[in-house]
Amino acid sequence: MSKPTAPLPPEVLEAFEQRRPIEAIRLLLASRASLSQQARPQPGSSATTPKPRTPQSGESINPGSGLSPGEEPNSSSAFWDWVVVALFAYLAYRLVEG
């Protein structure tokens, strides 16, 4: 489960109550920025960076592509499109000429 979101700071709530949404958003962004800077590790600390994860078998390399695992993307070929058009043109010519 995800952690519940923290309640809004009192100054943000007060700005909303006084119908000043732009100031409330500015205060909210400022408070979020200060929280993220506090959570960021200081340079020189012994924080380890995680190594990149390699996909396991059966797992898609590009999960945002919309394809199922093992599914190949459709490849369009203009050559075969023109072959079909030429075939229909030939058949129409034969039909008209008899």
C-alpha cells in the first residue's frame, strides 16, 4: 500500500479559505520543495545508488509500448500495398476488356 498523503500546511489552508488560490499553490510548492530538499541525501554521505535492473525472461523491455510479452509490432510494407493495388488494377482491366 502507498503511504497516505500528508495534510496541507496550515498557511496553505488559510490561503484557500481566504480565496487566494494562486498564493496557496505558491505556498504549497514552496513547502513541498523544502521537504524534498530535506529528504535528499547530503553530498559525501554513504548513500548507495541502486544498480539498474535487467528485465527477466518473459518481461517486456519496453513496458510502455502497449504490446504483450512476446508480441511483435506490426510492420507495414508499402511494397505489398502497391502489389495489391496493381493486382486490382489488372483484374479491373481484364474485366472491362473481356
